[in-house]
Amino acid sequence: ACVCQSGCSKILKRVRGSDGKIYDNECLLKLAACTTNKRIILEAFLGPLQDDGKPSCVCPPKCEKVYDPVYGSDGKNYDNECELKRAACTTNKRIILAGIQDDGKPACVCPPKCEKVYDPVYGSDGKNYDNECELKRAACTTNKRIILAGRGRVPCVCPPKCEKVYDPVYGSDGKNYDNECELKRAAC
């Protein structure tokens, strides 16, 4: 059974929850989520009151460059939840996580296709991609966490030496090699 915390501080740092309500601080939002047994996500930190009595939105200045894709209720994909919240705040629109899977994580809606732009990048999976969109699409379609590791092609790292294993391979240069390691060394 879920045990909710008993109290929160009285520090006023207003936040808006995905339920559309404004809470005096993040602790009270979490307490409401726990006591109602509902998923309530912090959408925005709210600043001082405006002339109309509504709190102003204080947007995060920037988000970490972490690729952990989420799908927003506006029909768009975001690199991570912070980017979604930032978009909601800067556009002053209510955008919440959409397409929640059974495990409570947001469902990834993959881009149907990417533009045919050659701006090579490589991912944390060690593979080359024609552009960043292709990398993100691969991460989404394979449901794996692949982050941008660098621009250009994967740097070639030559094996210092190869084992004396005879498992012949044929190279695109028309030559036979004792094993794949020897082929890679020749390519470097």
C-alpha cells in the first residue's frame, strides 16, 4: 500500500499540475497525487501574480541534452520531459505527456520519415546515422536509449593486435583476411 507523507513546508513556490490545478509548492502537488492515487505531473513552476490575478509561468532556461523521448498531448515528440514542459511554458499552452504505456512511461510516437539531409552523426550505440532525425527514429523504433555521441562518422579505432584465429573473411578490396580483426586493421 502507498503511504503518503504527512505534511509539507509552507514555503510558497507555486506550481501547476497536469490536473490543471495550482499548488502552493511541489510537495503539495506530490501529496495530492498520492492521496488521490492519481498521476499528477508538475507542468510548470509559477512566478508572481499577473494583473489579472493569475500566476505567471517561470520557464526553465534550458534542459539537459538527454534523449529520453516523450510524446506530448499537442501531437509532437520531445527529446525529454523537460523539453515538453519548457514548450508548454514558453507557448503558455497546456501540454501534458500523452500515450502512456502500461508501465507508466510515455509511449514514443516515432517520426514516419526523416528529411533526406546528409549531416552525419553517430550514436551511443556505436552506429552511424545520416542525420540526427535518423538517430532519434532508430531509438524510437527499436525502443532503445540511443543518445547523440558526436557529429560526423564514428571515429575509427584500430585494433592494436589480433588473435591468431583462422576464420577467413573476404574484404571489399578483393583480398582475403585470416579473420575480421585483420580486415579491420587493414581498413584502418
